[in-house]
Amino acid sequence: MDATTKPLRIPPEMSVYAEENKVFDILQKMVGNLLVDRPEDPIQYLIDHLRNDNDEIPRIFLLGPPASGKHTMAKLVCKHLNATHLTPEDLLSNDGPLLAKEALSYRDKGQEIPNGLWAKLIQERLLKVDCKKRGWVLEGFPQTREQALMLQMTGTAPDHVVVLDAPDTVLIERNMGKRMDCSTGEVYHTTFDWPDDPEVQINLVEPEGISEEETGQRLLEYHRNIPGILRTFTKICKKINADQPCMDVFSQVLTFVLSRARTVAPHTPRVLLYGPPGCGRSLQAALLAQKYDIVNVCCGQVLKEAVADQTKLGALMKPYIESELQVPDNLVLKILARHLSRLDCATYGWVLHGFPRDTDQAGALNYAGFHPNRVFFLDIPDDAAMERVSLCVTDPVSGERYHSIYKPAPRIEVHDRLQQNPKDCEQKVQERLDIYHANAEELEEFYQDVIHVNADQDPYTVFEFIESCIVKPIPKRAPEKPMSP
């Protein structure tokens, strides 16, 4: 970047690097933590923050009324994300720190544990290595708005707040069926989770506080406090219906906690659309370009423009295009690289379709420095693709395109002069479908974050889905579990 040239133009490689490595988000997180913790040595604090490399770990509050399944969901989430499971009871264990003993002294006297003491106790626990390295799920806390505000004041802020919800009648029925194994502390249910082991069945006892009257009182207390808690975490909170099968609830919880908050980092769309013939790539690219003012880059159109402009590369490609042969990849890549390097593409972003068609072309595109940040596979069945393409015809007089089913010719004289492009005959379409299927799987492996779109529906419904995936961050990947020996 030449500081003597005005206006200054930042090379596109810099923005790609910053986006891929989340430089803006890292700086934002560091400054935010710095203002909250206010360390005596800010420089060393920032260095330690970078060394910890824990911005992506889960930080979750999992709340809900009695018998909503908080404990089960928390254990499942922690197992799947390899996070630390925290409960208020664990924080108050007798072998805990001095703060825990101080809190227990309040409980032994029958007094409420102060919210400030709860906040310090949780903050101290979250500073331990397991929470800092693997993340945490705090179950059943905070229980009041005051506790939530106190946690925020001490710098304890979750990234996601999950609130399980179910009708009171269902919760009372669930709670009354609870049974506890005194030796292990595991909780079972007479209807939904009865153990098979006879020895475990013998050890089961009815826990305290599960009568209908006591459950009703706890539910009343919960309903009195939950609105204030929800107001505290408006932007990061999600209610999930717990009155459904356990794994369905877990699937919704996991989807939410793996989602990312919208970032304020500068974002330049670099969209790649891939799919079989007739999937609607050209239409979706045109809609995206029109709405978001990004550059529509159709590979075939770019090549034809280069030939029409009589450029040197265009002259080299002209024999291939006139003979309907495939243009060599090196020539295509040179033309595309020039087009994608233009100031409008670097500034506003682009949507590319028609290239790449295989992993060799995709690798060459990446090597040239053009990395798409959203890759969409537009999926349609083969028979739908055949129907869409092979029944297309063109009016040679007006240039208007028609379709035998979806857009028939308005008059008989127009219908009689319609002609089909030789490329759209069934044999040619089938050859293109075979090429697509031969390369689709390898391309999906090449681009790790491929987003599949059902393109066999209304095009504007397809566009809304593509649009939502562009404006929202890609969900985090769950950590891979180590292979068992």
C-alpha cells in the first residue's frame, strides 16, 4: 500500500486475511474485556488474552422452571461441546474455596446468600483452567434479575442464554415422578427414565420438594422472576419448548448455542453459487446483485465479453468458443482474476457462478487469492433439472425465452417460430448433469462450509434462504470428539 497515492487503496488480500482470522472481532473482544477488567498492566493483559485463545469457547446460561430438563440438557451440551458443567450446588460444595464456606454459613443460618457473594463465587470458579480452556454451562443460575445484573457488573457475561419452557401441568407431572439414587445422586423418572438395573431401582428414593403444592410454589416463584431475567439478556436469549422428545429439545439447544452473534466487522460478500443446470444460479445471482449492489460475475458472460472486446486473451479464447470447446483453465482464470481484481469487486463484493466446476479449478481460484466466504450448492432433482432446461425455447424475432410448461408462448404465430438451443436438448443436459455429479462431492469436501439450498421451490423463497445465510454468521463447528482407541 503506497501512502503517497491518493486515494489509498487497501489490497483485497488484507481484507480477506482480516476476515478469515477474525482480526476485527479479536480486537473488539480484547478492548471489551480490557474495559471490564481494568488490569494494572493492560499490555500484559492483552498478551495473556491472546495466549489463552479462548474467544470461541462456549459460555452458556441454561435456565428453566423445575422439571423442565435443565440438568439433562446441560449434561448433553457439555458432553457434546466438551465444556464444564456448573450448578449452584456444585459451587457450594463443602470442599470448595473460602467463598463457598462463607456462602454455606448464610444457608446454615437460614438466610439468603447475598447476590454479590454469588457473583464473586461464580467469577472465581470461571477463572479456573477447565472453564477458561473448555468453556462452561451454568445450569439454573441466575434465578432473579438482581443476580443477573450483579453477574454483569462483575464481568460474567454469557454468549448464549437458553430458557426451557413447558406448561405448568406438564412440569408438575414430571416433577412428581422424579426418583433419586442416593449413592450416585443420579435422577430418574418413573415414566420417562426408569433404570433397568434392579439394584439401582432398590436405591431410588423420592427426593424432597416434589409434591404438587411445593412444585406449584417453585413455579410461581420462577414465573415471577423470569421476565426480569429475559429483559437482562434480550439480545442473546432464546426460549425453547421443552414439552417434546428429549433429543428434539437438545437439537434446538445445540443449534442455538453454536450460532454466532452478528458482528459489526466490515464484511465484503464473496459468494459462490454452484449447482446442476436449471438450478437457478443466474437468477439468484441477479437478485443478490440487485439488492446488495454486489458485482454479478457470470463466468460464461465474462469470457464472451473478453472475446467481444477483442482483447489478447479474448483472441486466444475465440477459437474455443466458436468451436464450442471448453476454454483452457489457465485462460479462464486469467480473465476471471482480472475481473475479480477490479475496484468494484474488491469494494462491494461479488457473486460468482459458472466457475469453478471441479476441484482443480477451485484450487486454482484459491491460489489466485479469491476465496469465497459463502458457498451455496443449489440442489434440485435430475428430473426437475431436465424439465427446466430441455423445455426452454427462444423466439428468434424478439429474443424472448419461453418454457413449454411454466411460460408458454402467448400466440400461435410466436409458438410456431420458437427454437431450442442445441445445448438444451436432453442429451446435452444429461451430459452436463453427469459432469456435475462427478464433481459435486469433491467440491463439497474442498469447500468446508458448504450451505445446501433446496432450489426446487419458488425462486424468491430460495433467495430469502440464501440472503439469510449471507447476512448471518456461519454457525460454529462443534469440537471433534477424540477417536476411541
